[in-house]
Amino acid sequence: MRIGVLTSGGDCPGLNAVIRSVVHRAVVDHGDEVIGFRDGWKGLLECDYLKLDLDAVGGILARGGTILGSSRVQPSHLRDGVERARGHVQELGLDAIIPIGGEGTLKAARLLSDNGLPIVGVPKTIDNDIAVTDVTFGFDTAVGVATEALDRLKTTAESHQRVLVVEVMGRHTGWIALHSGMAAGAHAVVVPERPFDIEELARKVGERFEAGKRFAIVVAAEGAKPKAGSMEFDEGGKDVYGHERFAGIARQLSLELEHRLGKEARPVILGHVQRGGTPTAYDRVLATRFGWHAVEAVHRGEFGKMTALRGTDIVMVSLAEAVETLKTVPEDRYTEAECVL
Ligand code: F6P
């Protein structure tokens, strides 16, 4: 068989581990040929690819980023490009395409699959917001990075008696904020799923200082918003891909808290550091299993599906189901965490 692989959307620790696993399973065990499209869907639309043999994937298991490169493509561009993609698949004699990506990539995968292209998807995102899989690789790494940063920030916050508002990634969901906040013992966490009450947040942080504590750490998911009308808040706009361009929750919250409490407050934006660098052992294992199972699904002809983790098993779920809803954090997880507003 001839298989094409691509990585699309925001990168994520573990992408290279999937690519390596696909090549190992396909080339070594099945005698397949594998090619990799450069820079995501763009590579498929422009027929820009490289051959992926064992040498090409040597030493990449622990490497962050993606050796194939990634990019975002406007949905309309892809809709217009379906026939071009089909032409390239035929021209290259491909039996299957394995796109590795998050929400946007999986929607694009579904579009191509609905148009008859042989697709087996692999989900990825540090945000952990793909509904049909228990977890996505990259999340564990991102939570580890954020937790280590929070641990470090506690010591400097205490030295200066400051409030530090730490912005972590998570545009629609608060998984990273919740897990890193719990792991590091943050004093308050705000998330996109629950618009927060600024009065309550200021009271919570204020009470901590009144009780004699000398600092406070607030974790804010980048997509968190205050309750409508409760404080002045710049929501930012949208970028060309239709994604929200956030205007900086940490900056806005630290100004507001400093103003309300008379305590020095600083914003800290962890940003893309959460996405870079080597994946944890957990993420490497999950990514490797996803790659292996994706190749098996190709050989069974199970197209229009993607790999997912359910309990300890890897299962195949339809792309249609995969893109239906996002996995937000359930209410009871917030309740038990206590630090979430
Ligand atoms: O979806 C993954 C993610 O890391 C989000 O958490 C974040 O909002 C977004 O990607 C950032 O995208 P970009 O790298 O295009 O700025």
C-alpha cells in the first residue's frame, strides 16, 4: 500500500512519535510505502511531499514539533480544493491518507472523507478537547510544563507579595488550567466553560491576603471570560481562520485585581512554551499506539474514522462523531477541584 501522512493545525508534543510509529508499522511490518505531505493540508493541495522511510524517522520519537511542518488552512480554501486533493491522491497512487490534527483538521478530514477520499484520522491537541477520546497526546506534556511554571512562579510571587495571573492555553475548554491548577495548588482558576464573577475572584484573593498569606496564584485559561457586564473586558476579534484572537485575560485580570485589591499583580503568559519541546513518556506511548492503530485501520479499509483512547483500549470512531461536539470539563470536576470559580 501507499500511505500519505500529514500534520495540520497547531503543533503538539507527540506528533513526531505518531509519524515514526506509522512508518515503522507500515514499512517494516506491512511492506508499505509512506510519504509525508509538508505543512499540513497545504502539502496535499500543492502536492508537496517527501518520502518517509526508516532513516527519515530515525531519532524523532522524543523530538517536539513535527518533522513534516504544519499550517492552518482556511476552511473555504480546502472546500474549494477537494477535487485538487483527489487528483493528487490518484496521481500519487495513494491508498490512504492519515491526517494528524485537532478539531479543525478533523473537520477537514471529515469533509474529504465525505467526498470519498480514503482517510484515517489521528487526534491531537494539547487542549484535550476532542470529545470522543478520553485524552489526546500533548495534553500530559502541556500540563507538566504549566505545572512546573506554576511551582516556580509561587516562589517569586511570595518574595514580592504579589498576585500572579498565569495564562495557560485552552481556547474553548479549561482542561490545562484545571489540571495544572490542581497539580500546583493554585488559589483560583478561571475557565472558558464558566464565565467568572470578578467580585468573587477579588474576594477570594483578598481573603487570602487578609488571612496572612503573602501571595496568590490565579490560573486563567486563555478563553476564560467574565460574566457579561461584570467588568470591562476586551474580547479581541477573529483571525482569518475564524479563530478567536484573544486580547489577553492575564493582562486584563491582573490590572483589575491590582486596582480592586491594592496589591501588586503581574500577568504571566505561558503561551507556546506549553506546546514545544519533548513529549512526556505518557504522550509518546499514546502517540505511538495511535500511529500503530491508524495503519491497522488503513489495512482493514476502515476509512472515515479516527483512533481514540477509551479506557486502556484504542478504538476507531467515526470522524462525523468525532467533530460533533467538543469535550468541555464536566461541572463536577470543577466542584471537586474547589479552586475553580
Ligand atoms: O488548539 C491548540 C492551541 O494550542 C490552543 O490552545 C491555542 O489557542 C492555539 O492552539 C494557538 O494557536 P496558534 O499557534 O495558531 O497561535
